[in-house]
Amino acid sequence: MLQSKLFTRTTKESPKDEVSINAQLLERAGYVQKTLSGVYSFLPLGLKVLRKVEDIIRHEMDALSGQELFLPALHPKENWMQTGRWDGFDALFKIRSRYEYEYALGATHEEIIVPVVKKYVKSYRDLPFAAYQIQTKFRDEPRAKSGLLRGREFRMKDMYSFHASMEDLDAYYEKVQQGYATIFSRLTLAGILTLASGGSFSKYSHEFQVETPTGEDTIFYCKNCDTAINKEIADETHSCPQCHTSGEEKHTSEVGNIFKLYTKYSEPFNLTFMNEQGGTDVVLMGCYGIGTSRLVGTLVEIFHDAKGLRWPVTVAPYHIHLVPIVGKDAQMRKELEAQYRTAQEHLVRAGYEVLLDDRSDLTAGERFADSDLIGLPIRIIFSERNHKEKKAEIVVRMTGQTHIAPYHSLIQTIQDMLPWEKSSLAV
């Protein structure tokens, strides 16, 4: 991709109405643009990051035998009345059409998935299974001020599992916990499994939290037994519910949650099945959510510095930023161009996604500042000085590590400098 062809541009100034780091940097770097409070447009660079996050999640959901579907965002009022949440869900967006029909914009999808499943589940032989989607959600948030961390319109992966027995639900719930741990590991995030309120479902549900100084949540983490609990349900002593040791306070951002729903939504829709004895039982359910656009914001909150973004390899919009610095000498320009174009070809053939800064109207300093702000994992600089020795400069954005490498060993040097996940490459 040629950088001159990107219709977006970087800016030096942070948007005046943004207070969160993720929104400031993503807007300055041209990844997103604010449409209104809590609603953002994902621009080409931002959409590439979002898709990579969602592809990692999709891969792990498929590994859990999840079946992907896509449910509507416009919901009939009747479904939400049936579960009692038309009036009980404070953040629900409600719409009245010109024909006086009332609808909800999907904040979550239990009210839609259960009627869908009801048409197909008749017997214990039809269970268990899990279905998931990655979809846009809508919630009428009172405080949409944290950029992508708290939106009124946002992307989310929600999966629902259906079971004939508690044993089966418990076993699958444990598998999803492990699947979520794998997802966050692949995203270079240290996901902390955290006890949270189970609401009307059970004593506890589970959240996955990541530590960040700007996090909106507070948890208490027990080093003794590796247990974490959300502050909202911790007792007055903030002690560990497992070993009763005092927990260490951490500021965190929630990146995922899982619930055992039991029969909370299957009962209102009479989702039942014939058991092995010929009787009738209500289907048991679990639900498992990850805010995918929220994850993009969380990654920025954790991986940035004073110069800009620092993307992990697995989610960066491009792996490599190719930045040639050429002077006025015509022959040297010709040689350098031939060299960096050849390098680009070889890198792409090796599976790397490359952004080539072909802009000639900016100084070297301006282009380096843009490169730091955009935050691709590797920057390769071709310059007249190093060209004389047939070498290029390689810079790792995350660490600042630099290396001068011969042209013939660029790819090997890059592979040695950075741990590359095979699935993050284009081939």
C-alpha cells in the first residue's frame, strides 16, 4: 500500500473534545473519526486493526465448535417484553416507526437467539451446541466519554451455548475460559480472570480484566492464590474470597465476560427439549461476550508512548513501514528506488503487509513522526548513507531497538528481531 494513496491524514493536535488517550491517538493517526459522542467511524487503518482482532476471536470461537451466524440489529418489542427487559434494561435504545410499531436496537441478543434456536431444538440429541456472532450493538450509555472503551454504538462478539445438563454447561464454561485466555494471549494482553457479580443468575460470573492506569474498573488481586475480584462485589475488607488474604488494588479495563444464564432466557420462550427418559426439561444456557472495538481502544491505552501508537504484531494494520529517505542526486535516487521496491516485493512475497511511505513533499523528520504516530511494528529506512554499504536501518516500534542490516538479510533480521505469530502474516 502506498501511503500517498491513503485518503486519511495524520494530525499534530489532539481533538479538543476527547479526554481518553485511545480516542486522541486513534483520531490523530487517522484510524477512527468521531461522528458523535460514543459513535466512531472506523477508517481504513482502524478497520484493518478491528478485523484482525475479530479474526483472532473468530478463530478461537471456531476452535470451541462455535457456529457463526448473524442476527438482526432491529428487534421486535414483543421479544423484549417477553423477558421483562423492555422496561428493565435502562440502556436500551427504543424506536417507534411511522406506522407506530415499536422496536429495540440490539444491545444484546438473548431475545433473538432463543426464538431462533427454539425452532430446531426438540430432543436431547440436538444438544449441546454454541452459536456466536460478531455484530454492532447499541446502548444508551449515560457517560460515553472514554473513546472506544465506552460507546453507544460498538462491535461485540457474543456467543450463546445450549445444554441439556449442568455438568455439560459447567464443562463448556471451563473450555470458554481457556479459549478466552488464548485470545488475550494472542493479542499480547495479560487477561486477569476476575470474579464479578452474577446478578440474578448466580453468586459470581467472570470477567477478563487487563491492568491499565486509565482503566474504569478496580479489582483486588490476590497474589497468594491468583484470584481477582471486582471492587463492586468485594467485601469491606477487600479480602480474597478463596483464601481471605488482602488483595492488591489494580486499575483495569474489562475486555470480556462470561455468564451461566441457566434458564433465565430459555424459560420465557419455553425453550425445552425431550430428555432421555421421555420427559421435558428446559434448556440451560451460557453466554460469552467480548467487545471487539473496545479491545482496539484497550490495546491503545496499553501500547502507546509519547510519540504515538505501538501496535502488537498480530493486530497491526501493516507489519512494516517502509520509509525511503532520498536526496537530490538523480542516480542515487534511481538506485535507492530500485532497492526499496525490490525489498517491498520480497517482503510481500514472504507474507508481510507493507505500507510504503512514497510521499516526497515532507521532510524526513515529518515522515518519522508520522511513522511513530501510526505505530507499525517495524520501520525500515532506506537512506543514501546506508545505501553505500548496501544496508538499511530496521527499527522496532515497541522497544525502539534498531539494527543496520544488509539488504540480502533484511527478512531474516526482521524475523530475528520480533516474535511473529504465523497467523498474523498475510500468507
